[in-house]
Amino acid sequence: MVVVSLDRWVGKVAIVTGASGGIGAAIAQQLVEEGLQVVGLARRVERVEELAKKLQGKKGKLHGVKADISKEEDIINAFKWTSDNLGPVHILVNNAGVSEKTNLTTEGDTEKWRKVFDTNVMGLCIATREAVKIMKAKNIDGHIIHINSTLGHAVPPFPGLNLYSASKYAVTALTDTLRHELRHLELKIKTTSVSPGRVATELLNGKGRDPKALEMLKKFPSLQPENIANGVLYVLSTPPDVQIHELTIQPMGEAF
């Protein structure tokens, strides 16, 4: 007997934030290959459009929409575009996230703090609100997935990542909050936190990082974006009466 299947999502609409690269692009691609209509939100929408061209001929289709997840108006407009052009959202993957090198002491940068929380926390909250409003109005038993991090469960002993870790701790709490609120409203909308360990993406490996820190990170094992996308497909494939509340994915040999 088949226990898990994505058949019920075929032809349905999924929104993936931060879909221009890394984990977001991998999730968008796999959902398209499974037959979904996927809206990829990103500031660098041209990269989503390039991926959409590569995915032509697949079971589903990828649509790029330009949106800055730190801006409420962009998020609201993206959901409106989706409803008007494709139909109501059934799946939301809150993947967009930023990390800024700063600290909480003498050189703490207020603007960098704000940028991290506006994207990683406020953007996630706004997108979630918009998705739930649509799912509730259309009586959709949807699924909301937060791409969290193991840093949202334990603070690493590395300087410069403190605000990122704090923002992910907020995602952990918000996943619990959302589950309780959905239960209180008697809505059959699933919510899942997916917490990867270190992933080989631009987020933690990109420009602006301390070269010594980057060199040190190379010594640690890492996951590939596709590994996280596989986890997302797994939680989506569970039966309607099964909810995976937290899925932690770590590379073999990770020391923290």
C-alpha cells in the first residue's frame, strides 16, 4: 500500500519565497517536476525566469514574480497576482532568508539587525497571514512550510551569526504558534518547520564573509539544496491526517 504520495497536489498552486537560488530554487524545481504550478518570489526574478525556461516541458510550470520579502506591499501584490492568474494558493514555502555579519556589542549595526528580522521573521509572518486568509476563504486544506535552521534550536559558538540564529529561533516559536492558532480555528492546514544544518548555498558562503571563517567552514560537512527539497517533498507527501511538525536534516558528521 502506498503510504505517501504527492498526487493530491498535482495541478495545485505553490508559492516559494526566495526562489532565485539555493534551497528555494531546488524546492521550486522539484515541485514543478511533480506537476504543480509554482510561483517563485525573488528580488532577482530574472534568475527564476531562467530556471523556468529550463523546466519547460515538465509536468508543472514555474512562474517568476518579483518581490522583496522584507516589503509587505510586495508580498500582498504577489499573492494577488497568484490568485488572479493561477488560482488560490495551496502550499506556501517560506524560504527567503538573509544573514548579515554583525554583532550585539560595540559594532552592532541597527540596519543590518532590521534587515535580518524584516526578511526572516516579518516577511514570513506576512506571507503566512496572506496564505491562511486565502486557504480559509476557499476552504483549502493547505500546507505551510517554514525553512528554518538548526541554528533556530541551538546557538553556535561563532561570532557574527547571532542575529541570524535569533531570527530562526523566532521561526521555531512561530511554527508552534501557527499550529495552535490553526487548531483553534479548526482549519485543516498543516504547518511544518524544516531545519537544515549547514547547506552549500550563497547565504552563509557568500561575499562579505570573513575569509578565515569561510576557510574554517570548508572543513565542515554540508548538505546540498536538493537534500532540503527532498525533505519538503516528503512532508508534503504525508496523508491528510499526518503532520510532521519539525523535520531536522543534517549532514553526516556535523559536529553541532
